[in-house]
Amino acid sequence: MFGLLVAIIYLSFVSLGLPDSLLGSAWPVISAQFGSPVGYASILSVIIGAGTIVSSLLSDRLTKKFGTGLVTAVSVAMTAVALLLYSFATQFWMLALFAVPYGLGAGGVDAALNNYVALHLKSRHMSWLHCMWGVGASISPYIMSYAISGAGGWSRGYLIVSIIQMVLSAAIFISLPLWKKAEKLNIYSEPRAEGDKKPRAATVKLVDIVKIRGAVACFLCFFCYCALEQTTMLWASSYMIVHNGMTEEMAAMFGSLFFIGITVGRGLNGFLTFKFSDRALIRAGYVLIAVGVALVALPFSDVLTIIGFIVTGLGCAPVYPGIIHSTPALFGAEKSQAIIGMQMAFAYLGGLASPLFGAIAQATSTVYMPVYIAVFLAIMIAMHELMVWQTKKRA
């Protein structure tokens, strides 16, 4: 019975990834159709990111009041409705308006699910579940490429993903009794530090969260990671059009290679957690990201650019799930939902750095993307090591 709940959680992570890569793969066509400047994708990213930040910061209060299952189901439903509305948009302002429920839904499900998994499932499940996010993020560019190439245009791509989200939301609503029973029995919990197995019900004030030793470094690490990931996600297709001279259809398809790298990497990372710690795998990821970014930056080779995006995705694979899974052990289970909610807020705030690159690309060119993300990689590494040092006594 509880195996069914784990399957639902895996499907929920697929639903979390599905919308994330749609805008980047569709934007070259949308901007041409609406007559919008290429940098306007940044406006949509800002609105979506603002919504996710708000819902992430509210996650501690909402999940403790309504439960993880209900918050997840409602959040997925909100995202599904937003995607449906996107499929009917005929002007840019409509996309901007519909981005509000889009962001609110994404942030709610992300923070709630990540804390639930960090508390109740082992490290390998965190990697495999985020691999499922990669599956969703890898599938949707192909759906969009199929739609753009003659199956109804970009709006049909959004409609297809919306229908998938609606089905997943219905499955989560049906499974709500399982969520409540599993939380009550604490059936999947693995040992934590003494006194941390059962979180306290009281919420943690935001002002108190930033005072926790190591928390600020952790949040800045998340900010930089998502700045790197979201910039690559949003601008990979445009980069290949300008840097490599690919067609819009080909760039939309190859733009998914970054997600494929993340997906394959997280699948492998789940097995590596049997032998290596989260910390060791995160550090190995940093090395791979650096190699991937260097390959993307090399000129005159489509093959190296493609390989570079794959390697960058492989490097990203262990970073996000590894830090999240270690949160209850580093900061305490009673604070984990508040900490992870703040992590998600900073992660989505970092995602707003991709619109900043949009402004840079508008003024110069998208070919500077590798340099831009390399800066965030350097800061991310420094913040991770500072977090490790500041929390080493508790860990």
C-alpha cells in the first residue's frame, strides 16, 4: 500500500519537471509570433519566480496545517490550470498574467515534496526522485518540438503538458489518505540526530531561520545553483541558435540535452549514494559542471557544445538533491520544512538571474552565457564549503 504512495511521489516529481523547460524551448517561436523582444522571456521568468518564492516561504505554515499531500495536489492543479491558460494566450500580457498561478503552484509542490522526502526517504530516493524531475524536464522540450514542427504550434505543446498535469493532480488527490497514514506512522523515516526523528508542529519564524549557523551560506548556495541551472535551461536553445547556427526546431530538441544529463546523472547518483556521501557527490558534481561549461564555451563545434550541455547536466545532478537531503541532519528535523522552504525561495530567487542574463543578451549577445554561469559556479562552490564548515559540529 505504501509502495503506491512512493510511486505517486515519483509521479509528482515528474509533474514538477514538466513545465520547467517549456518556456525556454518555445520562446524563440513565441517571441517571433507575438513580436516580442527576445529579452521579454525574462519578464515571464521574474513573475513565475516571484510566485514560487511566495509559496515556498509559506510552505512551512501550509504543510503543517494542511499536510504535504493536499498542498502537493492543489499546487499541481494550479500549475495545470496555468499551462492550460497559456495554451489559449494570444498576446504577451496574457502570458504574464497566467504566470502568477504558474509560479505559485510550482513553489508549493517543490518545497512540500522535498521536505517530505528528506524526512521520510533515504538519500537514493532523493536522487532518483529528482531524476524523475529530469524525466519531466527532458520530455517537455520534445513535446514542444513536436508541436512546433506541425502539430498545432507552441500552444498545443502547452495544452498537452497541461493535460498530463491534470491527470497527475487527480492521482495525488485520490492518494491523500495514504499521505496522512504514512505521515502518522512515520513509516519511511531513517535515523536522524538524537531528538530529530519527529518534527515539532510549531512553525519557525523567517527572522529566526537566517540566524541559524550555516543557513545563509546554504541559501546563497541554492541561489547560485539555480541561477546556473535556470540560465542554462532558459537560454540553451537561444545560445545554440546564435552560437552554432541551429534552426529553431533543432535548438528546441537539443536544448533538452541538459535535462537528459541531469536525469541520467541523478539516476546514477542514486546508486552512488550506497558508497559515497552526499557531500562527496556534490563536490564531484562541481568538477563536472566546470568541465561542461568549458566545453560549451569552445567555438566552432556543434558536437562539443552538445557534449558540454550534457556534462553540465551530469554535474548538476547530485548538487540539488544532495543538499536538500542533508538538511534535516545539518539543521534539525524540527526546522527542516522552514529551512527547505527558504532554500526553495532562494533557489527560485536565483532563477531570476536568468532574466538578468536576458538583459545582457539583449544588449550584447547570448554567446556570453558560459561566462555568466561560470561566475555563479565559483560563488556556489565557496558557499557550499562555508556551509560545510559552519555546520560540521552538528553533522
